Amino acid sequence: MPKPPTGPVRDEVEVYLETLEHPLKAEAMAIREVIAKADPSVVEGIKWNTLSFRTSEWFATFHLRKRDRIGVILHLGAKRREVVGLEIPDPDGLLEWLAPDRAQVMFGSLVEIQAKGAALTRVIQSWIKFVE
């Protein structure tokens, strides 16, 4: 019979972040912090092989394919559903709508994240009302 592991069990998010190789890793960590602090009900995990966030349902997933920008896909969960009345105030123009139930936010620098962090917080707070 195998021995049980000794020492602390490492969280899958910690492992993912330690092994993440991306030129904008610092920017990704800054966005992660903004999303996590947007609401106390936000929990992070690994979904779709990348960092994702949930309340009662997954609502945000990192998009790291581009090497010069960090993307966050905002969605309404793992399953496509009919969307009625999804109106997200976005006076700063952060959202690029990809479908009626999905939008993307992109950042390319820490300066940009710092300048638009409060706007991203407001977008996240509005978005999660539709997934609760």
C-alpha cells in the first residue's frame, strides 16, 4: 500500500502559477488580484487548463495564447444558456463582446491594469450578478 503524502498538499492553482511561463506573468497576477478582490464570493481554480474564477458558476477564464496581451474571457458558465437582459455597464470600454453571453477584456501592461483596475472591478461585480 502506498504511503500517504507528507507535508502540505499543494493547491492546483499554486502549481499552475509556479509553472506558468508567459512574458506578461506579472500582468496576469495583477489581473488575478483584481478579479479575486472584486467580491468575497469569488474563488479561483483551474478550468479549461487555465486559471478561472467562479462564484456559484465559472464566470471568467484567462486567455493566455497571445504573448503581448493577457485576455480574460467573461462567460456565464460551462454550459451555453439563453441570455436575457445581460447588460453590463462599461463606460470605460473594456468589454469586447464575442457572443451574447461572452465578452473579452484584454490588458497589455501593468500601467494599463493599474489605470483600469477599478473599471474591471465594476465590470466583474456587474457580471457575477448574472451567474449567481
